[in-house]
Amino acid sequence: MNAIPQSVPRQSDETRTQNAVTVQGLTRRFNGGPAVLDRLDLTIAPGEFVALLGRSGSGKSTLLRTLSGLDPVSEGHVSRPQDVAVVFQESRLLPWKRVWQNIILGQTGGNDGRARASAVLEEVGLGHRADAWPLTLSGGEAQRAALARALVREPAFLMLDEPFAALDALTRLKMQHLVAGLWTRHRCAVLLVTHDVDEALLLADRAVVLDSGRIRTDLPIPLDRPRRHADPRFEHLRSVLLESLGVHDD
Amino acid sequence: MSETILRTAIRTVRPAPLSRPRLTPLLSGWRGLSRYLSPLLLVVLWQAACSAGLLSTRLVASPAQIIVTAWSLTRDGTLPVNLGVSLLRAASGLAIALTAGISLALISGLSRIGEDIVDAPLQIMRTLPVLALVPLFILWFGIGETPKILLVALGSTFPIYLNLHKGIRSIDPKLLEMARTLGLSHRQTIRDVILPGALPDLLTGVRFAVGISWLMLVVAEQVNADSGIGHMMMDAEDFLRTDIILVGLFVYGLLGLTSDQLVRTLEHVFLAWRPARREKGQPT
């Protein structure tokens, strides 16, 4: 078994006393098979935007499922805030509840549920579809609704599991801008699982590349926002990330 | 030549989406009419054959005779009374079936232990032809209302149970995961995710159940009864009254159609969230 501990570049900022998310020595295997997550360490600071990249089968989804509480922690330690929210690749709205009812699903908000749903739908630009049935929404609209459902919970930690992967390129760009704007306003810790290197570089403070259940690269992205593809530093980071994903640029 | 054809083809194809709202009522109106044209023709032929003496009224009464008989049966109260009795039987049986089917499906759909206890016996029992139980039911419950209502109930419990059970078990696991990440309690998940998600299957089951309940009723009333549409028909057999038998047949047919339409309406009301499907249902 590959047990050589790789020198993982750790987060430089040591002054942070409390992390939003701490993962220590997390190991996960299915039915005694090879480890999908192999003694994984990861920290996310409050308000930090982390992009998680990796090839298919690298353990991205397993990590996210563990962090969201869907999978149990058998080996290792995970601490995360109480208030978390997840946005999946599919909107996962209940088709039999109107959009605004989906937003406040499971919320014990009392009578102002409708008002809160409207406010957050307005924020993601979907105020006009509050009364629609989810199956009548377009892909982009449904993902906006899913974002609104996550935001209405005011999470300290937001997980995005390839939320734009199923959208067309133009809609995806709009959604990336929307997420960037929402994050600057809400300042929650974010973990974005993505296949898209450009998406990671546009949005995240840090890009983490997962490979065979371990963190292979932990790359800070010290670029000013808003970010531009044309920036030479952007280009450089892009090739570094692609390299660590096993894609050679030239 | 081919160019003209092509052009006209384009011309007729292109504006189709625009002109559709205007075109459809006209088309469907004609189609609706044309659908009834051939049955109507058959009735006319039937009447003609009877009037000309080609068909003996001992075998088949003429349409006109059936209408007259239906009217007189309604006037003297025979038809309304028997219809009431039959309706009551079907409704009671269906009510029992709904209660039993839904309860059993909830037990076996929502818990593993419940499934182990409930599902296996029901899956075995559903393979039995319920109608074969008629002699046993008469031995057990005599010839009163009980065996008839129970026969209807037993027959229509299975489609309700099977469909609702399937509906509960086939809820999209992604939605259940979502409910967990949103922190929904077990009770909330059942109320907001599982039950509404299984409703389409339940209504399908109810439609089957309604159809089966009429079938059960026909047999129950013809084997051993002193009232009901089936009894009225069996009585008529003794007097070679094919007209009364045919009236009973039409009443059964109408009952089936009406109850099916009722369930369709329920589907329309409760499943409004589904994207518009075949809005114009076939008239069946």
C-alpha cells in the first residue's frame, strides 16, 4: 500500500485560532476495499472559499458526503459548524411543493416563511418564480432556487457539489458571478467541488487537488477580485492546477 | 414540381406552432365526433337488424326496446333501488380496501420489520384468483351483504397496496438525502417527501381498484343475491328478458366509466405539480 506521507503544503496563515471546518486523519473505505479517503487532513477557515478539484474517483464526493453528514465518520476526526447547507449538481427540489415552499422546507420560521423565501429568492434573482412548480423551472432557475434554499438557512459552511456542471456555458458564467456576489455578502466558509479549473480560479481563495484520497496540491489563489482570465498570474495558476490534475498544458 | 411540394411543405410546417391554438379545437372537435361515428353506425345497424326480424329479441333486444325498458325500470323504481344497493356495496368495499391497502402499504413501506411481516403474505395472496374464494365466502359469511362487500374489498385492496408500496419504495433517494442535509425529522420526511412522492402511484392503484371492484361486484351479485344490478340481470334471465339484461350491462358500463373519470379528476387536482401531460385524455 502506498503509505509514504506526502509533504502537503499546509495553510500558511497560522494566526487563525479557530477553523470553520477541521478534518484530521479521515480515512474511508467501502467494504474493506482500498481507501477512498486516505488519512486526509483539511482545514477551512471561517469565511474562506475553498475549491476542491480532482479526477473522477479521487474521493471528492466521498469527502463532501462525509462533511455534509450523509456518510458516517469511521476513522479520523471531522469537526464542522452546526449550520451547514449543501447544493448538489441537481437542484433536488421537491416537485410537489412550490418554489417558495421548497426554500423554507424544514424551517421553523413561523408565519414569516413566505417573506423570508421571497427575500432570498429576490437575492438570487428568482423572485418572479416564487409560486412556480419546480418542474417548470429551467436548469439555471432550479439551481438558483437550490442556492436560495441553502442561503435561507444562513449556513456557516456551504458545500457546493459541482452545482453548475449540468448547466450550459452561459448560464454557468452567470451562476459563477451570482455565487461570487453571494459569498461576498454572506461570508460563509465555502467548499466548492468542481471539475472546472477556471471556475476554481475565478471563485476560490484556495484550490485543493485531491488524488487517490489524499491532498496532492493545496494552492492559495492570491488574486484580487474580480478576476480575469487574461491576467498572467491567472494563466500561471491555471497551468499549475492542470499539471497537478495530470493535464499538461502544452 | 418537387420544388412546389417542398415550398408548400415548408409553408405548412413553419406556421404550425403559431396556428396550433386555433387549429386544435377544430381538429379535436372533428376527431371527437369521428370517434363516435362508428359505434353510432353499429347501433343503427343493430336496430335495423332487429326491426327487420334478422335478430331475434330472444337473443338480443333492440336498442329502442332497451331505452323503453330502462325508462320503465326507472319509473317503477326497480333500477334506482338496485343501483343504490350495488353502489353501496361497491362504495363500502372500496372504503375498506382503501383503509386496509393504505395502512398495510404504510406499514411495509415505512419500516423494514413491517415489510418483512406484511409484504410476503400479501405477495403470496395476490396471486390467488380472488373470485375463486366465492364458495368459501358464502360458506363463511352466508348470503347477506358481508360476502359481497368483502369480495369487493379483498379484490381492490391488492392494487392499492401494491402501487402505494411501490411508490413509497421508489422515492428518489436523492430527495431523501436532500431531506437529511436540510435536517428534516423522520416525521417531516414522511409528510413532505415520501407521502406526496408516492401519491401518483397511490392514485394509479385506486384507479385499478375501482375497476376491479365493479368486476367483483358483478360476480358477487350474480352468484347469490336478492338485490342489486347483478340480481336484476339474473332475474331477467329466467324470463328471457334480454332487454333488462342489456340495461344492466349498460349500467355497469356507465358506472365503470364514471368512477374512472372521478379518479382522473382526483389525479388532476392532486397532481397539479406535474408538467402538463396528455391534457386531452382519451375518452375511455
